[in-house]
Amino acid sequence: MATEVQNRSEQSLSSLVGGIASDVQDLIKQQFQLTRREIEEDLRKGKEAALFLALGAAVAFLGAIALCLMVVHLMHWLSSPVGTDPAVLPLWACHAIVGVALFAIGGIIAYAGQQKLKSVNPLHNPATEALKENVQWLTTPK
């Protein structure tokens, strides 16, 4: 009878320890899944920021091309005889307006992309920090 009580307590103690170990494994798996999802979210935000940067650079590039064309037309306008262009705005001024507008819009879009990119840091999120703490706790000898 005494051995029966002792076997039950050992059995319940071993099942308790096994349950705790199983729960710890489940928690670690869930922690890894959470960390993975947060990193995937940060990577998605990074892609979006890179898209904004690329779009801003493309629009700014078009503005730079328009400004280059403006310089060519300005040189032509400066070298032509007085009164040969009946337009209110010379062609170089039209190119300048379009070029400056495109360059400004491209700069604004690129700046927005840069700000989004600054907010993305996949290695410094709460799930990653918690995972580091858990790994350190598990690996640190007591």
C-alpha cells in the first residue's frame, strides 16, 4: 500500500513535469510564430517604403530631364533675335515650371518613402526582444 501511494505521487509528479515541459515547448513555438509574423509585417512595410522611394526617384528623374530640356530652350531663347517668339511664356519657362513641379513631387514622395523606411526595423520589435529574453533565460546556467 505504501508503494502504491509512492508510485501515484511519482507518477503525478512526472506527469506534472511532462506537462510543464510540453507547455514550455508550446510557448516557445508560439513565440517563434509571433516573431516570424512581426518580421514579415516589417518586411512588407519595407517593401512599401522601397516602392515609395523608387517612385519618388522616378518622378524626380523626369523632373530633372524636363529641367535639362529647359536649359537647352533657355540657351536657344537667349541666342535668338528679340521679338521672334510671340508666346506669353517662352518655351524654356514652360519646361522650368513642369520640371520644378515634377522634381518637387518626386522629392516629396521620396521623402515619404524615407520616413516609412526609418520606421521599419525587423530586428527590434517586441516579439523579437521577448524571444531573445526567453532564449537567454533558457541558456543561462543557474
